[in-house]
Amino acid sequence: MDLLIHREELVRALARAQGIVEKRPTSPILSAVLLQATADGLRATATDKTMTILADYQATVRRPGEIAVDAANFFQVAKVLSGDIVTLTLTDNGRLEVRCGSALFKLTTFSAADFPVTPALDQARALTIESPALRGVIDRVHFAVAPDDNRYGLNGAHVEDTSAATGAVVRFVGTDGNRLCWAQAPYTGELGIGRKMLLPRKGLGEIRKLLEGYDGPVQIAFGDRAALIQYPGVLVHCRLLEADFPDYRQVLPAAFKRRALVDRDALREALRRVSILATDATNSVKFQFSPEGLVLSARKLDAGECREEVPIEYSGEAISMGFNARFVVEVLGAMAGSRVSLELGDALSPCILRDMDDDNALFVVMPVRLD
Amino acid sequence: MDLLIHREELVRALARAQGIVEKRPTSPILSAVLLQATADGLRATATDKTMTILADYQATVRRPGEIAVDAANFFQVAKVLSGDIVTLTLTDNGRLEVRCGSALFKLTTFSAADFPVTPALDQARALTIESPALRGVIDRVHFAVAPDDNRYGLNGAHVEDTSAATGAVVRFVGTDGNRLCWAQAPYTGELGIGRKMLLPRKGLGEIRKLLEGYDGPVQIAFGDRAALIQYPGVLVHCRLLEADFPDYRQVLPAAFKRRALVDRDALREALRRVSILATDATNSVKFQFSPEGLVLSARKLDAGECREEVPIEYSGEAISMGFNARFVVEVLGAMAGSRVSLELGDALSPCILRDMDDDNALFVVMPVRLD
């Protein structure tokens, strides 16, 4: 293998790769990036066994070949190189020589043959969704997916078809038991529904990062145990979670007794202030809704108490409820519009939050019991 | 106590205070800031028992008074307030009410009488040094002071008088046993030399932070056990370390056998690259000096090796030496000029580094043994 590559292109390849490889791998090869040089350029492949990213980069290949190199190590080197063009040469003694300016690095390598093979996937059925729409869906759902829950089915975003007469629509749903969000977008093509359609949280995050800066169409194919996400130059193979997602529609209240309309930024800023004196563990803030306004208050032992009023438009009887401030702040942060509605039932019923400018997402936050 | 203060001024006061108070205090009062409101404004005092900072802030005081409040807690609150003017009111039940915009915080307090008394210091003799010069001295010495060494005398910067016929000069010296730096600046007034003139590392860092943005004269008075640093609106009382600083002049070689002149940025950047493949614990990089140039190289088990050449002007016989790359990079970072000289003896003799544009500082780095 012998090739020339722009330093920025190499850094981009290795930044992606080292983000996905395992930090404490069970086998050293799992911390490596596979480099494959062909007449078309350089392909870099990285995997953590649950997901694999293959991406193509521009390079002038003088001699094709393939080799695997520790991704984090190579990334560190590439970041500090000084110069425009980097030469990568695989030597006879199995070192990868990295030349740039007056610097010469000789990196130890792994055999490309030892690198895990990316599983194949039947791509007969695939849907196409525009990248900005997919980014929007992930942004509104990803934060609510449980990071590492015993209830295994909560550790991924559930994908389902919510097509109606008006057109084909795909919906992502995430929850950690305390809040639940769904967001949806139109698609073309075919959504091949498998048995379990649960995209793991890490995979969702990595796909979101890859989509940054790309605004064209994205293809998604679902197999029985994996999904394939693809756009020109990038292919992601992502294992689906083998678990059941709860029947989330059951927790969505069919009607509400009370409704508050509020300015999103005003509520978010006030909550940030008041939650400073919320008890650390529960982070619970008291919400007192009434036609006169919304009063937020909190109290922390040995520190003090605080209150702040936020103007609302309100319909229904006055009520006091508690919420974990962080959950509400995160939901408000996932919205883009300026006005938010809060649909309330009784003190311990789930609260539905809607961005008044966005019909394609819905957010639910469970209240907490006030002492 | 009842006063109005600009939010920025309050944030500035509390940022300083929470930086100095103990993070895990033996007594809660040691995490508090003492607030004293008089006709002149608001004075905030914070201490960690080894140092005390008293600083004055502009405020419109409607009712004088004093109270102590947890500094970190109050800082968190002040940071997120929205509005220009903050009202602070001490209520009859001992809460400090903080009002800003529509937010109301009631903070728990400590009695001002419980706050530790700042020790007095005989200020008869004091020297005056310009703030930019003092900042420069601290910047070139602080990083080399040992953070927490068993050799207690290394945990502070030694201060001494190096006045000559040309004028009065004060020198600060710091070392951790691996490198040593001194820097000096002219002063007026009188340097009252005490028995032990060791300014602790943390105190040095806090004084440096306080001096940021102030360019006038600074007064320093040394007592037997403490130093007083003072400029309009700020007074710092800093306990001196009760320990002996080594006779640092002993380690400074009187002459050198070899000398290299090198571009500071070129050496620093090359060292940063090569040290990526230095062994983590020792961080040692091989320096091969010869009239042809300086070759830096490093090798790390399981990762690989690297080398880079840096142009030098060299006099003397060729030599190979090892240095901890971090120590050299930090010394180069403390300089401002573009050209650096390295004065060398034998492979294990100390290396003196000088900024060619700066006669008022000197840096020494001990070599490491190469395997």
C-alpha cells in the first residue's frame, strides 16, 4: 500500500473511526481501523461489533493494499502533523510509514485478514429519507433514549411506520421510562418492517454525527437483525437490539383536563434558575399552574429556596405538580419553535409537551411526587 | 444588609470567592464568602486558611450589614440570573434574599462572626512592582513549582533580592526537581526579607488570576510568616511555606560545552508530534544534537516509532540525550521570543534554556537516562 492523502481528509477519516472503535477492546484488533486502498481511493472501516462504519475518502493511490492500524493512536498522530499532504506507505516489515513535512512515523499494524468481516444484509427493500429530516428526527428522540437501562428494550429508538392517506411517514420513538419522545418524517421507497426495529442509542448518535454537513438523500434498509444506513461514500451497518419496546401508545393520555401555553425560552431559563436550588438527586421543581400564571419553586436543605413566575395562557383548574427539571429542560431544548403547550391531567398524570410550530414530534414527561 | 449591585459585579465577586474557598471544607464556614456592606460598597472576603482574598465591589448600599453565604452555591445562582441589577437583602429570619427580574432566591447563611479573622501583618516595609511585570514573573515560574511534593520546600516559589548596581530587582524561583525556572523584575520600595520567602503554588496562581486586567502598581509586603499583596480594591493575605528551598544556584552549571540555537515554535511543534509515540510514563524523547541538525525520536511499545529533524545552529561535539518532552514543551511555552538557546554539558548534565529576547528569566531542565 502506498498513497497520498490530504491531511484534513485523513484526520476526518480517523476522527470518525476512533469515535466508533471500542475504548477498552477485548481484542486489540477491535481498536483498529481497517484501511483499504484501491484505484478509487481510501476506504476506512471501523467497528465496535454492534455497528460498523465504512467510509470512502479521496486519496491518490500509487500501490493498492490493505492494513489495520490502532485508530486512536493514528488519529493522535494525524492531528498534529504539519503539512498539506500525507504519504502512507506499508513497508515490507509490516510497518505503516506516515510521512508529512519533516516528520516520519512508523506505526505498528494488524493484519487486514484479522479484521472482523462486516455482515451482509439483504438490501432489497430500502426507504429513502432526506438527511436534514433524518437529523431532525434523531435530534428530537436521541436524548430521551435510555443510556444503559436494565429494561433492555429502552436502550434503543423504536422505528415504526405511521403512514397515512397523506403519505408515507416513518416515526422514531425513544423513552427511558421518565420521558418519551417521538418524531417523524416523510419517506419514499419501502420500509421493510422487521420483527424488532430498535436502533441502539450509540448507533443513533454515530449516524447523527455522520449526517452532519451532508444534505442529500439517505437510504435505510432494515433486515431481521440489522439496519443499513447509506449515502454516497458512507455505509453504516448497525445491529438492532433484540428486545421488546413497550407499547408506548398506552402511556399517551387520550385527553387533557388542563392546558398551558408558554414561551419556550422563558420557561427554560426560569427552570434553569430555579433548579439550582432543587435537591440534587431528584432535581424536582414544583410547578403551580393557575390562570394567574405558572409559579416554579424549589427548596434544598442547607442551601435555601427560590421561586420564579412565568406568564402562561391557561385553561382548566389550578394544580400543583412536581417535575424533574432536567427532563423538562431537555425536552424544551429539543424543540425549535417559540411557543410550547403543556397538556395536563391530574397531579401524577403524564404531561404532554408540544412545539406549537411542529406537528411531527411529541414529548411526554412523567411528573414526580411532591413531598 | 440591603443593597443593589450590578449582576456582572456580583458574578465577578463570587467567581473570585468560590475559586479560593475550600472545596471539601472541614467546617462549612470555610466554604463561605463573607459579605460586608458599608457606605463605600460591598467587600467580599474568602479564605482557605492558607490565603485570604479581600476585594471591594461597587454597590449601592441602602442598609449596611454583614453576612456569610456558601460561595459556590451563591455563584451558581448569580451566574444564571437574568437582569442588570440584583438586590441583596438580609431578612430578620437570617435568610439572604436575592432578587433579580422575576426570580427570588432565599439563601441560608452563616453568622459573619463565625468567619475566620484575617491575620494582621506589619506593613512597614513594602515593595512596589508593576502588575504586567509581576504577571510575567509568575507566568514564567508558576508552572515549574511542584504541585504537591514530599519535599515541602518545593511547593512554593522562592523569592529573593537580586538587586545590582543597575537597580533593585526581585527574583522568583520555582522547581520540582526535574526543571527549575527563575524570572525577575525591577521594583521600588523595600523588599523586607523574612526568614523563609516561599509563596505557595496555589497562592501564586490565585494572585496571577487577580492581576489579570489590572495594569497598575502592586504592593507586596513580606512578614515573617505571611505576605500581603495589595492594589486598589484588592488585598491578598498569603501564608508563606515554613520550609527550606534548596540552594538552587548549586545546580546551575557555570559553563557549557555545547550550545544549540533553535526556533522556539519549530522545536515545540516537532516535540509535540514526536512525543505522541513517547512512552506514557516517562514521556522521554531522544535528542540527537550535531552540527547537521537536531533529530528528535521516540519509540513506544506496541505503537511504533517516529523521528523528526529540526534545524539548529550548533557549536560543540555531537551528543545524544533524553528529555521528558512535556518539561521541555512547558518551558518553551513560558517563553515569548522566537529564538531559544540550549546550553548543554554531558548527556546527564542539566540543560539551560534561554529566551534570546529575555535576559530576565532562565530555565533548567534535567535530562533523563536513555535506555
